[in-house]
Amino acid sequence: MTALPPPVGVAVPPPQPARPRADRRAHRLTPGRVGLYAVLVLAAAVQFAPLYWLVISTLKTPQEFGSIPPTWFPQQATLDAYATVFTDVPFGRSILNSVLITGVCSLSVLVTSTMAGYVFAKYRFAGRDAIFWAVIATMFLPPIITLVPLYHLVSSMGLSDSYAGVMLPWLVNAFGIFLMRQFIADVPDELIDAARIDGASEPRILVRVVAPLLRPAVVTLLVFTVVYYWNNFLWPLSILQSEAKYPVVLTLSRLLSYTMSVGYQNVVMAGALVASLPTLVVFLLAQRVFVQGIARTGVK
């Protein structure tokens, strides 16, 4: 039978191509795929189990926390542990100190790493490679080796027990320079040359041409620096004496002295959770771009 032509003025949708058989087969739940999903779920459960235990421990009463066998769900959920954290020790002030130290150091690392990475990637001058590899060599020095020289240097400058003394050694980071140099090396030279022909200065080229292309690298470096400086313990402990200037990790160490008392173990758990929340939030917000930046780091 001959098909009738469509009425005049009626749009006929184009024929849809048949779905490839391979695509339909890829969505089938084969035994191997089910096993892979089971392994992934098990691995995720193992990773989240400590975090889950940390959260429910903060909601338990001291009596329930010390009960045997332990309970996996709080019978009488309470927020008293969080209130105790902020009343027994200056936890709020310590969080503000950590925000100040981490924010200034992270911002400084982003700026200095971008500038140094641009110079090492796009400039040609005598000794460039030697200077770059000398900077990279500092990454292999354990922090404990440089602790004493840094302490004497900062003390001789009169910066002991000060925010400036805590932040000064960490305003520049060798890993950040290396990471930015690798990303900026992939930026086409034609873009930079075109901007120079148009009369743009080098700072303007860096800010308006190069920097917008570095979003994955910037987010990746930001996550690394925030996590590192937020959890930095040894250097603040060495240079600071006033408890009012302690970052949150040092104040958290004061709570650890209560671990021998069952009545304070839920308080220690609450302090650990509060102290880890900022870095967790930063990672979750930047997770997508962070993974992209890590993936591009090994691609030339």
C-alpha cells in the first residue's frame, strides 16, 4: 500500500536513527556490572563509616557513648556536646584565627604561584630551568628539617607569637608554582602574542588572557592549600604562645586531654567534626572542577 503524503503545512519530524545495539547492551545489568556496583558501594560504605560514627557520637549522651555494646543510632539525640565545645575552650575564636591564617596564605599562594608559573612557562632567560628545578627541589625537604631555621629566622625578625609569624613562611608554595607552570605552559603562545601586539601590558595579559584559562588549576591549588594550612599543626605550635591566637587544630588538641574521661569523649568528637567541616565544605563545593584539574595535570 502506498503511503499518503503528509498534509500541506504540517511539519514532518525527521526519522530518528535506530539506537545502536551496543548502546542498549551497555545499559544492561550484567553479573559483572552488578559485581562492580557492589564493590563500589562497599568501598563507599567503608569510607563513610568513620564519618558516620563521628556524627552520631556527637549526638549521644556521655552514658550512651560509653555503653557496651555500642549503639549505631543515638537513643536520645542531644546537641549538648557542641555547646560544651564552645564554652570550655575558645573554639569560636580559634576558628576565626584559622580562617584568617588559611585565607591569607591561600590567597598569597594563588597570586605568587600564578605569577611565578607564568614567568617560568612563557619567558626565556638565562638560568630559568636551573632556578625552576631549585624551587622544585625544596618540595623534597621534610618540614621538620626546616623547622628550626625558620623559627630562628622569624624570631630574629620579632614576629614570634604573631599572626604574621605564622603566615610568613607559607606565603609561597613550590608545589603551587609547579602546578601553575604546567597549566600555563599549555596556554597557546599565539594568544599572548596577540595581546602584546594590541598593546596589553604583561600584568594585563596575565589577568585578562591567561588567568581565565586557569580555573581548574586555581581550584585544585585552592583545595590543596586550604586543607594543608587549615590542618597545619607543627609550625603554629612552635611559633605561637598566646592561646588567643591559636588556630583551631591547636585548640582541638586541648580537647584531646579530656579523652580519658568518658564524659568528654562526645565533646572531643564534636570538636573534631566542627574543625573538619570547613575543609569538607570547600572540597564538596570545588569537587567537580578539582577532579578536572587533577585529570588535566597529567595530560600534556
